[in-house]
Amino acid sequence: MKKPVPGLFTANGTGRGQAAAVNQNGTLNGAENSAVRGEIVALFRTGEGQTEPLGVSGLLTASVRVPLQAAKVRFGGVDADVLCLGPAPGFAP
């Protein structure tokens, strides 16, 4: 099995710069609209590797598939809790 190579989607779609992140109140996160410590921030990633149950490339997500490899998130060197990890319903893996 190949080792996963995860990455975050970015706000400008180039793969560089500000992450595409949504604050707990539904607004886009950014320098002028940052989250308050303790709030939830949703990040969107790709390249999580194999899931359970197995995903099929090109087919829409019909059930919850959990990546076999855990995710770790850090903000400013501080570990964050990962509350949910999985595909967005209705999107192809």
C-alpha cells in the first residue's frame, strides 16, 4: 500500500497560501477573520489514502468512509483536536 500524501485545499486554489478554512460561524477564515481560540475550524484535505470501507475512484461517496491513517493538526505548534475526518458526502474520492 502506498503511503498517503495529504494536503490542504487553499483559498485561492493554487495549493499555496491560506488554507480553505471555514470558521464555526460559517464564515471563511483568514487574516482579517480568524477563529477565536477553542472554536471549531473546518479544513478540507486531499490525499488521505485508503479508507474503510474501501473507496472506489470516480464513484460518489454513498457511505461514511474513514481513512485508515489518522490525521494530526497543529496550529502555531499546538496540537488541535480532530473531531471529524472523512469524505464530503456526494463527492467522488
